[in-house]
Amino acid sequence: MKSSAEWITYRTRFLVKAKQLSASLSFVDSLGRQHSGRKGDYLVESCDGVVSITPRQIFEDVYVPMLTDSVVPIARASETARGKLPQPSQPWRERRLSAPRAWA
């Protein structure tokens, strides 16, 4: 896969990292599952390190990109289990959110 794009953090119910494919891509993951996508689809990495491909229409309907200044590092499942969660650089009340609050 030829990719010069940087990973961007997106949010839905869970945080994921993703990048849009610049060309078709197919691969078999460590569990033997076949993944394939076309240009425009998204390569998605979950917090536990699982990589998959999500079609563009579904991805863009479900995920909302987060701005760089509001990104908190994604903890790996092994870090969460051991209680080693990443600490934000600023207290919650001081951090800026990337999206306006719709219910306010």
C-alpha cells in the first residue's frame, strides 16, 4: 500500500485511528480473516491493535474526526488491563473539545 497520509484519530463510541486508502488494498489478518478495500475506503486500527478496512460510506457516516489538540493517546488493551492508562496533558475541564455540544 502506498500511503503518505498520516493517521488521524476519529471518534464514535470508541476511539480509533484511521487513514483513507489511496489505492486498493487486500490482506489477511493474524486470525486468518480476509480484508479488502478500494481507494477511498478506510484502514482502521482499534485500541487493541486490530486492523480492518471499513467502506467509505459507512466510515464517514459513523466516525467524526477529532482535532489534533483534543486527541488523547489510545491505550492498548494490555495497558488498560494493567491500569496504565495514558494521562491527558491537561485537566479535563481545561481541554478544548473538537465538536460543539448539541444539547446546550
